[in-house]
Amino acid sequence: MKKLLIATTALVATAGMASADITITGHAAAGIHSGLDATAAVAATGSATEIAAQTAIVATAAAAVTSTAATVTANTADGSLLVADTDAAAAAVAQHADEVAVLDAIDGTAASNSGDGVYSNAGVDFTMTGATDNGITFSATVNIDAGTEIDTGDFELDGADGGTAGLGAVSMTGSFGTLTFDDGGIDNLYNGDYTSADVSYSTTVGAVSLSVAHDSAGVAQANSMSAGYSASGMTFALAASEDTAGTSASLKVSYALNDTVSVTGKTDQVAGAESVQTITAATTLNGVSVALSSANNSTWDVDLGYTAGGFALTYGVDETDAWTATATTALGGGATFAAGVSSDDEMYAGVSFAF
């Protein structure tokens, strides 16, 4: 009887696993870095006393700015800004600049840049998928990350992960579209630097794709939407978001002249600011890519790239003569080497692994 009970239990467990899938993937990275963009807390080096002093300085500066903003708000009910308030705001900015200078002197490096260092991190991702009897598919993710991370795309030092398990997105997909829940984890559809949302919904109506993202707490710059449409080589993309001064929106139109050349026009209206129109031309031929863009605010970018046999080089420069250069190569077995340098004396080099 005891053996029969064990066998029956095993059959039930197997049947349960057959109705859903669990995929486990892993990743790791390690290397060196120098001068990467970072917050003052991340860039801070030295003793606990030095770091505590830096934290106190930043808190004082933030309190001064908050106090000034409250004063301005209280005295502009009639739509005018008092001269005294203007002077106070200028004084707060000057005070903040002085405090940042002190902060630099304390830890011996610019508060917005990291010093020389080593990064290493590893993580495991669990993706669970299944389906209900009426055809609605659902998925959930759980991830565990630990170590120090860098953002190679933006030359940023992201700092240390908590080393704890985190619940990612939970989504449901059916004929109605896709509904996703992820507390504070859904990127703003207009600008990824804006506040993240908690819930999103996406669907397709004919040839038009639609998405909306909402923040349940009503935080500024969190609610956003996007729409896309493609036909005959033309692609239209519209995105908008609530902003502190109204609504920000962008419209991008791309046209593929042929298999190697495309042209893109974009207009971007940030709430409370002048709209910016940008035109970009890009081509790719025999592994060589070139992209040129120019905007009506006197900015421009030139991006060059070359790929061949798992090896890739990129170089980009803008109107300020700021440039970045990167190199990546596949090492096989899920390993990749990547290195980058910039005109701001930023540098990273290391290896990443996918398991």
C-alpha cells in the first residue's frame, strides 16, 4: 500500500506539470569599469563616515530646494512670481552647487561619476506559463539577482542588487488582448526615464496596435499610451504621457526606401517646452551601418557600426563632440566579451554569460 501511494502521488504531480511550463534561465557578468555615470551614493567610496557625510549633504540640499519650491507655490496663487521668491530660488541653486563641490572634495571624485572598480553579478530567472480551459494564457516571472551591475548601453553604474527574489510581471493573454500587472515595473510608453506604471493593457485593432499603462497611485509622469501602424513600408508610432506640466507626446514616421535604406521623421513635444523635429537617414550594407540625424534645436548625431562573424564595432558622435565607442564579440557557449570607452573618460570591459 505504501508503494502504491507513492506511485499515485507521482502521477498526480506529473499531470500537474504537464499543464504548465516552467523555464529557468541564468545570467552572469564580470569586468572592470571607470568613470561611469552614477548617483552620488553609488559613486561614493571610502569609509562609512565619509559616505554618511555625503548622504547628509545631499539631504540638506534636497531640503533647501523643497522648501524654496513650497514658498514659491504659496506665493504664486495670483499667477505672479515675487522677486523675493526668484532670489530665494537662485540662492538655493547656488547653495546646492556649493554642497556638491564639498561632496566632491570628500570622496575625491565627481559625485556623478564612479571611480575605478570591478563589477560582478549573477542572476536566475524563472518564467512560468500555462493556459486556462477557455484558452486564456497566463505567465509570471520570478528573478533572483545579486552583485554589482553596469549599464553598458548608457555607460552607467547601476550599483548593487539586493540579492533577494523578486516577483516580476504577471500577465494574461486572450482574444481580448494582454493584461499585465507589475507593481512599479512597467516602463513608461513615452519615455523610459519617466515614472514606471503598475498595470498595462495592449491589443490590436485591425492593423493598429494599442497599449496603455496606468499607475494606481496617480504618480506624475506614470500614465502613458502608444499606438502603431504599418503598411507598404510605412511605419507610424504615436506615444504620449501625462507630465507635470500637461501632456507630452511624440509622433514618428518611418519609411523603408528599400532593403538597406530607411528615413525617419519625428516630432516630440515635451509638456511646457518647444517641440523638437528630428529627421534620420540610415543604411546598412555588407555589415556596415550608417545613421545620420539632425534636429531643429541644433543637435545632430552620427552613428557608425560594423558587424562580421559575431564581432561588432560601434562609434557615435554628436554636436558637442561627445563620442562613444564599443566593441563586442561572441565567445561561444553563451559568453560575450564587451568593452566601451567615451570622451568623458568612461570605460568598461568584461564578459557576460547566458545559461
